[in-house]
Amino acid sequence: MSTRRLRSEDYTDYSSTEVTPEGSPPGGFNGFAHPDSYQRFGEANGTTWYQTLIHLLKGNIGTGLLGLPLAVKNAGILLGPLSLLVMGVVAVHCMGILVKCAHHFCHRFQKQFLDYGGAVVHGLESTPVSWLRTRAIWGRHVVGLFLIITQLGFCCVYFVFLADNLKQVVSAANGTTNDCSPNRTVAMTPTMDSRLYMLSLLPFVVLLTFIQNLKVLSIFSMLANMAMLVSLVVIYQYIVRDIPDPSHLPLAAAWKTYPLFFGTAIFAFEGIGVV
């Protein structure tokens, strides 16, 4: 990748509201452009606006949503929702900045596509700081490292979540009576180890990773969103039954448990790898 490195005198500050870079999306960096303006160069069959929305919903609403009650407990019944709102606004705002910056550099350097690391490299090469320009490639390596760490952690949680829930379903089914009386679970019947369930799920997950076309993958994302919606409806039906009076709950939890809130909440906003 050969790009002309900018000198300090070549740098133009586009941070003002009156000036926008040539080729930037309509509406500028502070506004939302029409979805069609984010089409890749030379490509007319990219994902539609609705398919992109489906992927973003699937990327941001996953198993981490089921852990948010614990996060709110660690933060407080008032401080928790407010902190979630702030984190959500910051996450969505940063995702928008990433997409707009990548689109701007695609126009500027006439590239069909720029990934996360490429956008960071071109961004560092466009800064007035010479030290950052000469080490722009470090940006790609740092971004790649952190993406690997975050996605590895998320995927491990997914494997554990799927295996443990499947194990519980099988254990409950094996211990459920089948006589004429209403079915009821007598006792959770032991089943095989969770690691064997992970191994049995591995081939299906590997096959899904071979789907590189986001248009095709949007079908699976839509099915996952529908399954998540049905699951949440069923779960909330049980949650709202005999709910205790929340007036005695603390509005803000102790500060020593507040850091635990961020670990669970950040997992819920995991869609940055999908952007």
C-alpha cells in the first residue's frame, strides 16, 4: 500500500463546521448521510440499509443483554440505567465516526473499501504530528491486536453460553415425567460434560464463519434476532411475576462494585467488530 505521506503544511483542519473534506458523505461528519451514499466504490450489490441494520442489531443485542440485570445490580437501580445510556450513546457515536472516516478516506484515496485498521492508518498519516505519521502502520497492528482480544473473549463467552444452556435443556428434558399428569421436572438428570457440547457445536460455528457475504449472512442474523426477541418475551414473562418492591434497592451501589458494571455492560455493546 503506497500512499503519499502528508507534511505539516499539507494538513487541512476540517474540524470546523464551515469546512468539509472533499468527498465526505453528504451532511458532513456531524450529520447522517443518506444510506445509499455509503455504497462501496465500483460495487452496486452491497448490503442494503435494512440488512445493515439487521447486522448491527445482532452485533449489539446478544447474550450480553441477559447479563445487564447483574450490571445494574453492581451500579445501582438509578446509576445503572443512566450509565448504560451514556455508554450506548458513546458506542453508537464512535461507530458512526468510524464509518464516516472510512468513507471519507475511500473517496480521498479512491479505494473501494477500507477496513478498521486501514482507516486508522490513513487517519494517522493525515495528522499534523510527524511522529504519528511516521508510525502510522502501528495503528493497524494495535487495532488488529485489540480486535483479536475482544472477539476471542466474546466468542469464548458464546461457546460457554450455548453449551451450558444446551446442557441444562437436555438435563431438564431427561428428568421430566412423561405420565398422564402435567409434565414436571423431577430432578435435573446429569448429562455429558459441557466441553463435549462445545465440541459438538464447533462444526456448525466453523461452517458459519465460511459465509463471507454479508447479504447471505443477513438471513442468519434475522433468524437470530427473531429468536432473541421470542426468548426475551418468554424471559420477561417470568421476570415480571411476583416482582418485589424496588423502593428499598439502592439508587447507587458501592464504588467498589461499580467497576464490575463496566465489564458486563461493555460485553452488551460488542458490535464494534461488526462495523
